[in-house]
Amino acid sequence: MHFFKKVIKIKEIRCKNCNQLLLKADEIKGEIKCPRCKKINKLDYSKDRA
């Protein structure tokens, strides 16, 4: 019996204002505040969006 691991494509999520790396994630929906420039970035990277 063979078991295959699912490959996850992790994306780098960067600040839209200063390009600071905020996180690496496969799927995320929400808001994150950039520690460098203090801009609030709204995120919607779900598997439904191809």
C-alpha cells in the first residue's frame, strides 16, 4: 500500500505598502498589520480563488 503526501504550495504574503514579508501560508482570510509601516493588509487567499 502506498501513501502519497499532498504537496502544499505555500505563498509568501507581503505588505502591499512596503513589501515586508508578513507570513507564508497556503490559505488565509483576514487582516494583518505590518510591523514595519503599520499598514493593515486585508488578505483573502483561499483555495477557491485559482
